Amino acid sequence: MALAIFEDRYGGMATHIAFAPGRVNLIGEHTDYSEGLVMPMAIPYGVAVAFRATDGPSRLHSIARGPSKSFSVIEVVPGSRKGWSGYAAGMAWALKDRGHQVKTNIEAVVEANLPIGSGVSSSAALEVAFGLAWKTANGLTLTPLELARLAQHCENKFVGVNCGLMDMAASTLGVAGHALKMDIRSMETEPIPLPPGLVVVLCDTGKSRGLASSHYNLRREEVQRACDGLGVSILREISFDQLEKGKIHLDDVAYRRARHVVTENVRVGSFATALRTENQLEIRRLLNEAHASIRDDFEASCAELDAMAEIANSVSGCWGARMTGGGFGGACVALVTELAVDIFVNTVNEAYVQRFPTMEPRFLICEASDGAEVTQIGT
Ligand code: GLA
């Protein structure tokens, strides 16, 4: 559809399509900004941008949101754009701010097929897709990791959300059929094959993540407070034993936030082994522990997410479930035996709606997919 609308709006054909996937995180939540371990996977849903270079100003159109005001890449500065086009223009700014030559404008049509507000990183996908568009139009060379870091720079400094690197890195580095065990400190990335016959189901509670970014920033402050009390710059430097020894320097909230991060890093490592050995019991144990930790110690869950995880866990064929993403609304991730998926979705849907009659849950089957790429049209 993006291509037809492109032709309609701008006359002539787009030269390229960039596609960047969203992500689901299997385990390793709220650890990325402590340089910890995460295990997301890219999903087949994401953002596509049909584009071509132009001598005129940049003109962007979103199929869902309509056109945005035209602008010149030369003039883009933080604070100059709000809404979805801020993510697009912000990527041009991020490239320039990191020393890349961005002078060529683009005409573009954006088409997204991922749910907004479910915690599958629609904003990271939008940034990465536009990163590829600016890169291509301006003849730049960037590795997938550099692109991810630029998208994080855009989100932190242009959009103003203080997120970590996980979402963007999952979008650029995804490997089909695999989850990515990433060490955010070294950026060592290990693709872990998903057991055959196992399906990843995103169970969206329907509770929007409205205040998520203010909660998120507060959690970052609390984690920083824990670091200050422990006398380290980042929680990655702390082992569980060191945390227990340093506990006397922390208030209860800071201690529990740190305990979540420190124990979650260990769980990611164990989870990688459990996936590789297809150890169903261990996978279940770790997902349950991860959910309890983010619920009780990190307090980033909510009643809807807790209910969704509990219901999903109780349905046969489910290997385990936990909340995924930033939290405070959004979705759970469940690992489900392929043959049981239809029954799983129906049963969970029914039980959840019974508890939350005004909510409209959604279920998305997510195959682990490759990372973002740009395709030249007609090749
Ligand atoms: C959001 C952020 C990520 C990460 C997760 C929690 O998705 O964008 O950087 O911190 O929350 O794991």
C-alpha cells in the first residue's frame, strides 16, 4: 500500500523501501540501562518506509496519521518537531550530531503493521526505518550496531525519552528463528535458536502504557540512587553478594530495584542455557521468577499484566509467561507449544475478559525475524 500512496502523493515511484521490525523481549527487563543482559527477538511486525531522495524539502506522510509539515534536513534541531515525524526528523539530527553528512532530503510514506502502545517498540522501529532511509539517500555507511546507537541517541536527546539500547539493537540485529542474548556492556550478541515447535505469543492486555515514560524515568532515577549508595557508576559492576553487603547504604526501594537488576542478569544467562537444552521446567521457573521480580522488586507491572501472566501460565501447552517491555501496561510474552496455540489464545482471552470486562486484549503470534533492511525497488 505504501508504494501506491507514494505514487499518488508525490508522483513517480519510490526508489527504496526500508523495513524495521518491532521486538519482543523474552527476558532481561530494565537491565539495558545498567549495561546488563537482555534477550529480545525481532518480530515480523514493524514499520516500512517507502522513500526517494529529493531536491526539495523533506515531505513525510504516515498512512495512519496523515501528512506532516515539510522541513529541511539542514535545519532540524531538537525541540523543532513533535509527534511521529519527530522520530523521523530526529534520526537525521542524530546522524548529523554524530558527525555524519546529511544534506539530502527525502519524500516518504510510512506504513506500520505493529500495535502501538503494546510495548513492542514501535518508536524504535520508526527510528531505525528512517535511519536507513537517511543513510541510503545520503550514501552513508553504518553498521547495524551504529544504526541502533544512533536511534537511541535520537530517542534520548531529540524525542526526550531516556531509554536504553535494547529495542533498537533488537530491531537492527534480529536473526530469524533466534532470540538474541545481548550483553549491553560489550555488545557481544549471541543468537539462541528457539526450540522447534515452540511459538512466541504476545498477549497484549489492552491497558495502554499512558504514563509509562514518567514511571520509566523514575525507575532510572531509583537505579541511579542504588548506584550512588553502592559507590558504583553502573549496576553491572555489582554481584548479588556485593549488593547484600552494601544493602545497609540503601533505602528499601533502591535496594529492591537493584536486586531486580542483579538477579535478572543472572536469569538471562540461565535462560539461554534452558532454551538451548529445551528444558521446559527451567524455562517456566525463570519466566515466573522474572515476572515476580519485576512485579515485587521493580514494581513495573500492573494488575492487568499480573492477571495476564497468571492466566497464560495456567493454560496447558504454555511453557511460561511474563510481562515484557517497559511495563506499567502493555503486554506479556508467552512461550506456547505450537499445536496448543489456538486453544491457548481462546482460553486466555476468555478468562482475561472475564476479569477485566472493559479491556480488549489482543494476541499476536510472533516469529523471530531478521533485523532491519533496505530494499531497492525493482531489484
Ligand atoms: C523500554 C526501553 C528499553 C528497556 C525496556 C525495559 O522498552 O525502551 O530500553 O529499558 O523498556 O527492559
